[in-house]
Amino acid sequence: MAGADTVARPAEELPPELDDPLFHQALGQLDGVVERAGVSAGLAEVLRFPERALAVAVPVELDDASMAVFPGYRVQHSSVLGPTKGGIRFDPEVTLGECAALAMWMSWKCALLRLPYGGAKGGVRCNPRSLSDGERERLTRRFTAELLPVIGPQRDIPAPDMATDEQTMAWMMDTYSMQVGHAVPGIVTGKPLSVGGSVLRPEATGIGVVMVVEEAVRRLGWTLSDLSVVVQGCGKVGGVACRELAERGARVVGVSDIGGGVHAPDGLDVVALDGWRREQGAVAGFPGADDVTNAELLELPCDVLVLAATEEQLTGENADRVRARLVAEGANGPTTLAADEILAERGIPILPDILTNAGGVAVSYFEWVQDIQRLFWDAAEIRTRLGELMRGALDRVWRLAEAEELPLRRAALVLSIREVAAALRARGIHP
Ligand code: GLU
């Protein structure tokens, strides 16, 4: 049954809550590879929809004693390979449809790395910058309490994402643990070390991005220390990627944050820039560099453009003007379907998000395994294991892309979807 190759699709293709540009992007990617992956139409139909989505209201008493209610979501795309896994973001733009797209990508990401997880994503629609620490804590704890029916260390394991961090995870872990009556470190990953976190987890996504870039560059016959790099975003992913790239000898010529960017064709001192940003609150105005807008940053001449900010950055509108020779996706979904096509036509390869930024969930997996075993590894061991996972996945993607003449994203999606579909076929659909 689960292999059915015809589909009875209801008249309205998508329920309105999934009718979101990012979900269309995720669906477009999936639909574009189903045939190539050899997955039956019936199985593909199952994979198009999230298994479960929870929408909650999160009431928070603000510091001025007023009450605010924030919408929150958790979407679980597929639990066929194991517990679902994925971050929680605090962002004014969060929607259920966006979480559904990001959850689907988490499924592909975990499958591509052969982690025993399905994909999930969640978030609270709020402006994190306007909340005090106390308000953020109350928001996090109440949101966690609302998620209790669907999360658990064997069910669904949240992690940090945009505007959430180790402290957020500690509050989530504590709220869950207080409910069950004992400490449950494996309920979230990306925790502080003091409550069962893993060394290198905070830097893992950025380190993984650079591992993938380094290996891709080597396969292209280039040398990282001869290359110029532009990095969009200098948060948890972009900031670490900048530092790691500079340490490997690459010339970082452009960096941006939410307010704008800086450009120095001879290279930026990334350590001094980081100090400047911490002091001034923004990269703009960094001595010796020119200020550029975020839009201009994406169009700077460089060898490698690392997208480490947010989704939908390269679009049908600006992809023509990208002057990089290689694009690396540190963020989730930064390249729209239209931009994908334009860059493919122009022969600019894209290192896709589900491969390139998978270092975060890879070390989350290591953290969860350590929590379950109550046995902790050192940084050298984590770095070695992360390198093996990232290079192994890149190798599988690269080989399929070469053998079947596919863009790297399509190759990565084919491999991931085959993994999930094989498990779904073996398990079948419970009636
Ligand atoms: N939020 C990260 C991502 O998008 C990490 C998820 C996790 O570690 O579970 O991949």
C-alpha cells in the first residue's frame, strides 16, 4: 500500500496554514526530485505533509505587568527514522508554514547524515529584541509547558535556532525536568555544559560549514588560502564561519549583520571586526572598510559567498548579479527555487543547506548520545567525528552529482529522500 503509485489529491492542494512561500520552496524541491529518487507517488505524497503540527498560545506577563499572548508552533515532519529533531526560533516572522518547511528540511538533513532522527521545527512569533531576560525566560518556560504533550527525549528533541541559545535550552530542560520529577538532559540539545551540553555544540554549525566548504573547494581544485570569501550574517553560524575561514587562510572581504555590511577587498581582520561589533553593536563603520547594504553585500565580487543569515536571500531578482564562484548555505532555505535555476544556468554551484549547515544537528546528536550514555567526549573527539560525518555526506552527494550530472542540492535531496522513503516503505502506513 505504502508504495502506491497513484495519488488521490483533494481539490484544495494545500491547507491554508501550509500555504507559505517557504513551504512552497520546500515542496518544489521535493517534487523536483521524486522521480529521480525512484520514490513512488504514494510515498512522495506522504512525505509532502508534516506528520503533526501543534499551534499554541503563549501568555506572558511582561515586566510592566501587562499581558502579552504570543503564537507558538511545533511541527514534526517525519518520525519514520526516529525521534524528531530540530530547533526553536524566536522571530517576528514565524508561521506554521515556515516551521513546516524547516521541519521538512530537518528530515532531509538528518537522513543525509544518517542520523537516527526525523525532522521538526518550532518557534514563537515574537520580537526577541524587545523582551527582557525575565520575559524571555517566562516565554520559554510557558512555551515548553505547552509543548509537553509532543516533546520528549525519545519523541521530539528541540535545539537552538534563530535568537535562541544555551540559556533558552537550559530553561526548556528545567521546565520539562520539573514536570517529570527528575533531570532529563536528553530532552533538548545545545544546552550549557553544566547541564549535560556538549563541547563544540555552540560552534558546530559554523565549523561544519567550513568543513564542507574546505572539502568542496579541494574537489574543485582550488586552494582555500587563495580564495576571497563574503559571509552574510555574523551570528552563531556566520561569526564562527568567518573565524574558521580566516584561520584556514581565506581572505574574508565582506561581512554583514542585520543592519548592513562592510567590505574590504584586501581582507578584513575578522578578530578586530568581531571586537568592533561587540563594542558598537554593529559591523558598520569598521575602520578601513567600506559600508555596504545587505543587498550590495550579496553582489560583491568574491570566490565563495557564505549565506549565514536567514531564508530567501538569493531570489529571482538578485541571483543574476551574484559574483561569487561558489555559494555555501549556512542558513536554512536562503536560495529560492528561481535563484536555484539562475545559478545553475550560470554554472555557480551551491553547497546546499541540508548538507552544509548539518554540523549543528550532527553535534546535537552527539550531545544526545552522550546524555543517554552519561559519558562525555572531548573537543578533539567531537571535531574528528563531525569531520567524518560532514565529509562522508559531502562525498556521497558529490559522487551522485557527478554520476548523474545533477546540481548538488538535487543530489543531496535524492539521497535524503531515498533514505526516508526506504524506511517508510519498510514500516508501511499504520492503518
Ligand atoms: N537549528 C539547527 C538547524 O537548523 C539545529 C537543529 C538541532 O540541532 O536539532 O539545523
